[in-house]
Amino acid sequence: MAAKKKPVKKKASSRSTRKAAAGKRGGGADVPSLFRLNVEVGNLDEAARFYGTLFGLQGRVQAGSRCYFDCGPVTLQVLDVSSSGQPHTAAKALYFTVRDLDAVFARARALSCLSKEEIHGEPGGEISVRPWGERSFYAEDPWQNPLCFVEAGTVYPG
């Protein structure tokens, strides 16, 4: 007698998983969920190497001079704007939560990209606990896009 085959469960796509998670966070309400952030750079190959090294991840090069990095539920889209001649100058810090802040800090230091700015009277390029409770440090990519890395579990929810 042949054994009955169990039905195979299909793995949920990341989009449907994100949609379900967003619904849970909002208690069923249609709450917007951030899924992509854009960073404008002057050289896609160099940017893909930089972010790949900093994050410890492999990016996915896309058509249109773009490279995607999966950063939890959010995708970082690195966009080469060198052909337009004018990168956007009003970039704001991109915030990332990480489990091992010290490891990311070490990679940022090796890339010489730690921020030289002061944040609330303290060097932004050093790991510190901010007045709002986040343990974090600030960095800057080669195109002056400010980045902030926050230790998971210390994120200020607002």
C-alpha cells in the first residue's frame, strides 16, 4: 500500500510576508509599511562594493543603474545618478537596525566612513547611547549620504 503524500506548502513571497506583517503591526488597519529607501551615488560598481562590504551582503544589480540590498523588511535601492550630472543634495540619514552593532562599526571603521559630525554633543562616528535611548553610530558613504546604524532592541519608536 502506497503512503499518502503530504501536500507541499508553498513558501510565501517576501512581498506577501511583508504585507501580512504590516497588517499585524497596524492591528488590521491599512498602515503604510516602508519597503524601499533610495540612495543616490556617483558610481554604481563602487557603491555596490561599498554597501556589500559594509552590510556583509551581496547586492542585486538591476536595470537602470540600480543595485538592491535586502535590509530586513526594507530594500535599499542604490541608484547611480552620475549620468544626470546632479546628485540630489537634500539626502537625509538612512536608519538601519542591526543585531551586532560592534561588527558593523568595525566594518565602517575599516572603510573609513565614520561620521565626523557631532550628534547631540557627541561624536556621531562613535558608538554611544543617544539621549533618546538608541545605541548607535553614524557613518557616511563616499557620496555623503548619511547613515545611522542602531542596535536592535534600542530603537526609539517615537
